[in-house]
Amino acid sequence: MTEGAPVLFRRSAFPAPLAAGLASMFLATLGKANTGAALACGAALTVVAATWWMSRQWWPALASSMATWEEGIKEKTRANPGPWIVLASAVALFAELMIIRWHANDCAVFGFLKNVSMLSCFLGLGMGFSRGRRFSLQLPLFIPALALQLFLLHLLSFTTLQEQLGNPIPEEATLGLRSASSITDYLLVFGFVLTVFVINAWTFVPLGQLVTWLMD
């Protein structure tokens, strides 16, 4: 895999935990005889695997397009980067707070696991901070990744899968959310949380990279 490849599809980054989360959900929905959800999870797993496998073919063209975009940003920010650094940091903070609220609003389980959303934001930003100008600026990936994540979570709120996600911490009383009580319950909820965690962390990598890119 080339060094400039997006973080999600590098061999050392997110494919394995993302696939593990989706596989866990697939097995859990099969165990619950939820054929529709099982097919959806299986299709998502196939798409992730195919996208990762074929990244050598599609990434160079995308990288070339982003390199042109990066040169334009460099020209605009070179003279006075200070205000741009403040703006990038403010956008990152706003996006983090928005995601924490959005996750809890669209999926009840995140109402009790707010720290999971926050930690995934921190992980993505931290990975972005470590990239800086050692890699091409990948900010154009942020909006599509954010839109995809919010669309999928909003779509989930209208499915039966939402009702099957139980509270994974039975010691805590929860209103409107049943407690997980079987292996399939735990596989489903932890697989779902892991999947959202990984996708959300990837979403925030470009924002973190932008901040250090502007500082270099």
C-alpha cells in the first residue's frame, strides 16, 4: 500500500477493527434470525473489503486531484497562517461536539456511552496531528466521510436494528433501553459500537492533519 493512501485503507490502520465490528454484527444478526440486517452487514463488510483491496487502482487518481487542491490551500494560507489555524481548530472542536450529540440523538446506546464518541474523535484528531505534511493533505475526505456517517446513523434510527441494541452494562439502569442478556446481544452492541468508533475516528483524521499542516 502506498504511503499516501488514506488512513482507512492502509494495512496498519483501520481495516481490521472495522471488519471485526461488521463481522460481529453479521454473526449477531444471523443468530437473531434478522435476515435483512444480516444481509446489510454482510454487504457492508464486502464493500469495505473490496474498497481496501482495490485501493491501489482508485487512490492515485484521487491523490492527484487532492494534490492540486492542496496547492491552492497552500497559496491562500502561506502569508498569514495564524487565523487559519484558529479556524481549523474551532471547526474540529465544533465537529467533535456535534458528533457526540448526534450519536446520542440517533442511537440510544450512545446516550449512555458518550465517552466512546468523544474518544473516537480524539483518536482521529491525534492520528491527524501525527501526519502533518509528511503525507498529502486529505481534508477533502472529511465532508464525504462525515456525510456518510451521519446518513447511515440516521437511516439506522428507522430500522429494527435500533431496537435490538441493548445496554452492554447491565449494572447500570437505563430507561427505554433493554439490557443485553445473551452472547448475540453483546456481539451486536459491541460490534456496532466498534464499527461506529472506527468510522468516526477516520472521519476526524483530516481535521487533525489540517491543524498541524498549517503549523508546519
